[in-house]
Amino acid sequence: MIDMAIDDDIDIFISYSVKDSRIVHNYVQFLENAGFKVWYDRKGLYSGVKYTHEIVEAIKRSRILVFFSSVNSNNSDWVLGEILTAKHYAKTILPVRIDNSDYSDKVMLIMIPLQYVDCINKPIDIGSNEIYDSIVRHIGHPVDYKGKTYDDVDSDENDKLYSKEKRGYTFLSVISSLFFSIFMLWISGEHHINRSLSYFTLLCSTLISIMCSMYSIYHIKGWAKRKHMVNLALLLGIHLFMTYSTTALGLCFSDMSIFLLNAPSLVYSQYHNKYLYTYCLSLLEN
């Protein structure tokens, strides 16, 4: 995405803090894909006195200013300046709240009467459609409007956008699955009982863990839009329980007495692992 030239007509001016660029970029991507002409300083390159004229011209040429309200943006003098400039030129201002922070005292009187869009803790798709609907109520549909929804405009572009992150998660899944498989095999002592079976169990547990991870990463909607720590925790949980279950099953096959000894705990773990995995997937889908 590149910023629009100042000479172009602009539908939407995006006012935000560059510290919130990860979440704001998702919404801007949607609005551009939906057909709106958006002026968006993606990397904060226009901050500073040197670019004051360009910012003012962009606001003057825009039809609406969308203000992404956060603790970062409310403490940014440049963002507050953009809001005051939009107010001076009688531009429509649409606040979009992405956290629970209060408006800055400097623009409180401007913001309080305005109807805002609440995107706090909402999935990107729901928040994007709500922002789109609010913008349409103020300035109408984009010129090339085709009745698109988030699902329509999101698929191809966001697949490209998040492909790099998904490849990173894929690489991590392979390494993590192999590590947990070796670790489970080592602590179980299965390789001391039946070496050939232990190698087969190692292969199976690694492949099963990787397949479960791949399904979660590539087939669960919105995976790459969540926080990295949440994704990492879910991946590690999948790897831990999948490799444990497979290793426990392989250990039982190595000796009947071991099977009889571990059957109750195996059934218990398989039962709870099934629902744990289902629960993890439900978290991703929400």
C-alpha cells in the first residue's frame, strides 16, 4: 500500500498513531479493497513540521476523517492536530475506538457529541464492516461499489498480506513438533523398550502434530490477525498434547503390561485432548 498523491481526490483521511499500525492496517486494507480512496501514512513518514502542508492539503481534499482512538493516538500531538484541522475545515470526523482510553482533553469537546464505532476486542471482520457501514452513512458508497463485504474483499489481498507470517508459523510448527516428539519419546523411555517402534512413533507424532498445526494456521479464519503470543500459545498447546497422546499410544503398543497399566490414563488424556483441541479451534474461529 502506498499513500495517495495529494493532488488526488480523497474519500478518507486516516488519523492514527503509528504505534497502532498493525491493527489499523487491517481496517485500511479493507476500506481500500472495498473501493474507497484512502490517504494513509503507513510508516509515519509525514510526521514533522516539514510535512504540515501535505497533511493539511490531504485533510482538505478528504470527505471524512477516520480517527482511530487509542492511548497512543490520544497522546500524539500530530494526531490531535489532524483532528483540529478537520474540525476547522468542517470535515466529518468518525471516531473508531480500538482500546478503552479516554479522548484527550484537547479534543474532548469535539469527540463527545460524535457517534463512534466500537472495535474494542472485536474480530477484524466485524469491526471492518461496522466502520464501512458508518462511513457509508456519512459519505455514501465508493464509486465502484459492488456490494462487497469483508469476506469478499479480504480473501485474496489478506492471503498475500499474511502469507509471510503464516510461513513463519509453519516453520515454527515443524521445529516445535519435532522437538516435542523427541522430548516425549525421551521422557517415556520407549526407545529402551522397542527401538524400531519408537522411531515409528516419533515419525507419527511429529506428522500428526504438524498436520493439526497446518490445519489451524491455513484453514482457521483470522489466524494471522491475532496477537502473536496467542497464536504461539495455541500452537505449543497443540504440539504438546498431540505428541503426548501419540507417544503414549505408541508406548502402550510396545508391551501389553504397559498398555494395561496406562490404559486408564490414556483414555483420560485422549478424551480431554480431543475437547482441548476443539476448544482451541473454537477460540481461533471466534
